Amino acid sequence: MAADGGKLDPMNPPLAPGTQAIEARGLKRAYGPRLALDGFSLDVPVGSVFGLLGPNGSGKSTFMAMLAAMERPRAGTLRVFGQAPTASLRAHLGTVFQEPALDPSMTALESLVLAGRLFGLSRGAATDRAQGLLSRFGLGNRARDSVSTLSGGMRRRLEVVRALLHEPDLLLLDEPATGIDPDERRLLWQSLLEGQDGRRTILLATNDLAEADAVADRVAFVRDGRVVASGTPSALKRDLGREAVRVRWATSADAEAAASSNWEGCGTVTRDGEEVLFTVEQAASFVPQLFALAPPTIRSVSIEPSSLQDAYFQHVGERVRAEATA
């Protein structure tokens, strides 16, 4: 820690040129008979906002715990800024957990000053930083209010502020926007990215594809403890080379029947209530096929460019269907 109780010392030894923020190779971790990570490999560039996307139980949280030296791999290697994760390396990490971790009896400022002191900051440095971050995240007028009086979205912003208080080099966000409305999510990310200067690396674990598409420089799709695809959102969508046809049916039963049918020229098929999303090679030839086979039950059709959701289901969703029929 610096002599004035301020910024933590830089990494020692210094980063070698080309060093990744995170380098994982063949990680394995089991809980009894269940493999949480099964050959997990990933590179995360320094200074990036990186999205880790996968269904619940895919291994995202286990990987985050390994980065914070709270779990150890059974096999494989893991490096954070060129070093194996250790308790001392945690001083350079900030973490927002999936579950809330704030004391409701404390004020927002008290909670932050305590966190700063635990990270070795002087009381003055912790207070100054806390007040500056509270203002940046739209909480400046709530500093003296009890955490119990804050809305869910405000508490999530406060938890992000706490994670940033010691100016970490790596910020781990485990489903940070869970349970908050779209306006709160937008404000959280706007405030967070406002201070993103290319030095700090952000790793976002989420199953919200729209959120990752909006904020991440790069993403990785995770399934069954393995990375099945990674790259920039634009590259993953471009490589798909397909269009999305979104169809709303009269009833859920109609939609279910359509989703389970065999459609010529169709890739992935996903259903949500009365709506079915088809990923197709050519929408111009697929849509006439729809109306020829099931015109009375179709309520609306829209054609959209391929999205990150389409790419996700191409790499993750198809594997689910293959396993289900194995």
C-alpha cells in the first residue's frame, strides 16, 4: 500500500509485454460426481470488458471463485496478470457477488469506509474515494442513509462502488444486474464505464445476452464447464451468417408444435411462450414456407439481423438439443 494510505502498489513483478489479464488452460474442478469445470480454457486481454455467458450451472461462478483464490483447480493452470491466484493478489481484485453482501444496518458511507479500511486505505482516503464514487454512481445524496432504505438497484450500485473503492486492476461482476429494472441497469453500466480507462479489466458473468452485447468488448460462451466459442460480439454474429425470423403464434401449443417441427433451411429454434425464433440461412425462402404450412395460426412475423442471442444458441443451444436426444 502507498505510504499515504492511497493507491495500492502496482503488480510486482511488472507485467511482461503481451501478458493477458487472465490465462486459463484446461481447468477442472469437481464437486463430488459433478464436474463444474471440465477443460475450461480462456484468455482475457488487459483493459477489456469481457462477458462470460452461459446458463446457470455452466461453471461461471466456479471460475470466478478460482480467480479470487477461493477455489483451486483439480487440474490445469490459471494465471491472473501472469501470477497464480493467491490471497495477496486479492488486493488487486474487486468483486460483486451474485448474492447481496451489504450490512443493512450501516449507512452507505459507513459500509464503504469499512471496506476501504479492510483493504488498507486510511480513513481519510477511504472517505474521499467513497464520496467521489457515490457521486459518480448517482448516490451522493444517499451517503448518510441506511442501506436498508435503498432500493434494490441502488444497493447493486453501492456494491459496485464498494468493489471499486481500492481501485482494483480486475473487477469481477457475477450477475451484477440481477433483479434490477432496465433504467437501473443502464445507470449502473453508464457510471461504471465512465471511469473505464483501458487499465482496469472487467469480467462479467451473466446469462443476459443483451447486457453483454451492449457493454462487452469480447465474450465467451460457456457450457458444461467448457468454453465453446469466444470472440467479439460482432465477429460471432458475423460468423453465424444467418438471419433471425421471429414468429408469434396464436397459442403456446401452436408455438410448441412449430418449434418441434422439421423446417428446411432452418438452424436453431428457440421458443418463449407464443413466440418462436428461427435462425435461417435465407429468410426470403423460409417465410413463404411458414405461410404455406401454417397460415391460420401465425399472428406476426419479423425478420431481424443475427443477434448475439442467435450466436449463443448456435453454440450452446444446439448442444442442449443434441444431449437431450442422445
